[in-house]
Amino acid sequence: MHDADSPGRTRRSIVKAVGVGAAAGLAGCIGGGDGGSGDGGDGGDGNTETTGSGEKALMWEYGFPNEEGAEPVWKNAFKANYEERVGQEIEIGRFAYEDLRQKYLTGARTGNPDAIEGVLSHLTEYVKAGHLESLDGWAENLEHYDGFVESALDACRYKGKLYGLPYEGNGRAFIVRKDILDELGQDVPQTTSEMHEVGRMINKEVDGVTAFHNCTKDGSVRAFQEFMSSVYQFTDSLYVPDGDSWKLDIEAEPLGKILDDYYYQIYAADNPVGNPDDLGTGWQTNDPGYINGNYAFIECGTWLQGWTSGENINDTETAKDILNNKTRVAHIPRSEGGEKGTFLEIKPVMVNSHSDQTDKGKSAVAAWTAPDTLKAMAEDSPGKAMTPVHEGIESTIEDDDWAPFTEVFKTGSALEKITWGPVRQEFYPLMQEVAYGRTDPYKAGDQLHSALKGLESDL
């Protein structure tokens, strides 16, 4: 669910992790039939119960834990829920996400699989390729539809139409060393100006700790995600639909403020909040750096909590102490004029529009996202349920200092369904020019605004 560059948390190994700490880790069949209505607008019964006649439905996924020898609690719950709905078993195919994506983009028109799980960027590609069944009309009648977090549902829409249901998500939060703040008699910063002031105090008075780190590596996925966390404090969408095109939905001044607050003040100012020697680094410095005690503040996701061992961690006991006893989670500090907001990640389940049994595909989506199935997911893979997408399950977070992740999650916005490559290409060089002190942040904000506006018709 996190930055594709970063390791995240292993599944079976984190069963014991929540609240006590553990190790870290992320994130083909033949078939016929070219039918399927493709309109998804029949408004039928959300329970989608069908008879057990016809071919078994096929689902592709990479969500279930795959460690051998362990009881597949979550997988079994899904299969049982589906069979109860349909009166028939379901076949499951498992592929790594990149293989799953490629096989589906090239083979969905065969009609298989009937349903598919994936990451949010897949949904965009599949919709544009004409491979997804709209769930509007059907989903609203689903017995558990009203319990979804609205922002998570919104993330599964493309130009207003619903093409998937969410089952997992997280939002980026501000991770802080509460022991350092307590020692200095300071509260958790809520604004960027407060973060700069407290950060400079930390740099002056606390030996061996740099106040803040964020990612400035050229091309880093995490660096762009951190930037978007700040963008979503000023707008719910960087671009909004405008007929058959897109329209930029932010002014130049907020972009300049973000570049000033999170890049110039951090690295290029006379009294920087961060360490200029960290310029050009990514998550490989950010996440382990906090865990190892190098930084007082970072932005990160839920996977950080259980990361207490591995080649990047200096000492497991130190890591556990920092994460379990010395960390507090909060909303990311906001630039002047901004409101609570952050970058949101969601994983959806979807239905193949080319299937000749889309009713069974919908039953698979219903079974996968049903509260009982999600509760089994929480039991089997606690890290996936720290910030639930549905009110029918409770967060697996047991530590009160980490509990704010659930509130941060609710303020998140997911990336719009556009082609992000050109946007990222405009961001990276200007971000680095500001961070290295080569360009005034507000001048760079004007340049970035002009460049992003010029992309409107190409997304």
C-alpha cells in the first residue's frame, strides 16, 4: 500500500507485530467468452446471489498472505463468503502485481478472470483500456455499501463512475519523536512555521538528531507522494475533469508555499531544518533513519510501526524502543492557508467487463469486501487493517500514540485518474532546484503552475 520503492511489511511475519513490533516487508489461465454487458447499470440486488450453475468464477489477486504452512484465515473467509453467495466455489489465480497487471491488460478480453484485485493505478489503466465493469447501481444496493469510508470509495471512481470497491488503505502522517518534544517542552507542530521553529530548536539542543527529513531523490515515488500530501492540503484534486479533458485546480501561490516550507526551509535556508547532506536521498534514508534515531520528524505510512529488523536497521531493541515508546502520530503540518489533508493509498477489487458471468465477478467483489472477510484480513494480516476502509472492522492499532493514523486516513485524497508521468517530470527538477538553493521557491511555484497548466489537454 505504500511507496512502490519501499519495503513495507511482510504479511505472516507481522501477525505479532501490531503493538509489539516486528520485521518489515512491502508493496494465468485460459478462458473464453467475450460477453458481458459492460454497463453495470441494472441496479440489481447488491447481494448478487446466483445459482451454482455454469463455469466457476476466476479471481486474480496478490493480496492474500503467501507464507507456506500457515492457516489461510483470510483466504478461507473470502472463499466461504463467496460460496455462500453463489452456491459454488471460486478459483483463485495468484500473480505478482506487475505480472497480474500485464496479463490483465493483454488478456482481459478473453473473459478471464471474472474479478481482479490490485492497486489503484491498475484501476485507471484498466478503465482506460475498457476492461472494467461499472459497479454503479449494483454497489449501492450491497448490504455493506454504506459502511465504506467515503474518500476510499471516491478513490475507486473514474470521472464519477464507480469501478471498484476498496478493501485496504492508508494515509501519510507526521511521525514524531514525542520524547524529544517532551524534553524540550514543545507540542507537536501543526503548521509548517511551527515545525520550522521547533525543528531548529531540536537541531540546536539535541545531539545526534536532525529535526526533519523528506525525500528529494530525482524520480523517487516517495518524493512525489510527499509533495502531493501537501498539495491535498489546498485542494482535493490537483486536476478536475473538464469535459473530455482536465483542468488544474490549484494556484501558483500554494505551490510556492509548499516548495518554500518543505524544500527551501528544510535544506537551502541559512538555518535549515534538515541536513543538506541528505539532499538527493529517498525512502532508504527516510524510514530507517527515523527508526535508527537519526530524525525527530518524518512523513510515513502505517508500515513503519512493525519495522524493527533488517539490513537497514542498526539495532532491533533500539528500533522497538523508538517505535513503541517514543513515537507519536499526527496530521502533517500545514502551510499557511492549507487544511488537514494527505496522500491516500487504496487497493480495490474490480470486475472484468468482458466476462460472460459478471454477476459472479460482482459476488467476488462483494465477498472480498464484506465485513466478515475484512475482519479475517485483520486477523491474518494486521498491517492491512490499521486504517480500515470500512466501519464494520476496527483498527488493529493498539497503541494510542499511533491511533491518529485512523483520523489522518479520513482526510486523505487519492491520486486522480490521469497520466502522472508528465506531472512528475515537471515536479522533480523544480523541487531539486529549490532544495539545492538554486531557485526561489515562489518563482519555482510559478514555473510549476505554468507547466502543470500546460499539461491539461494531455492527461
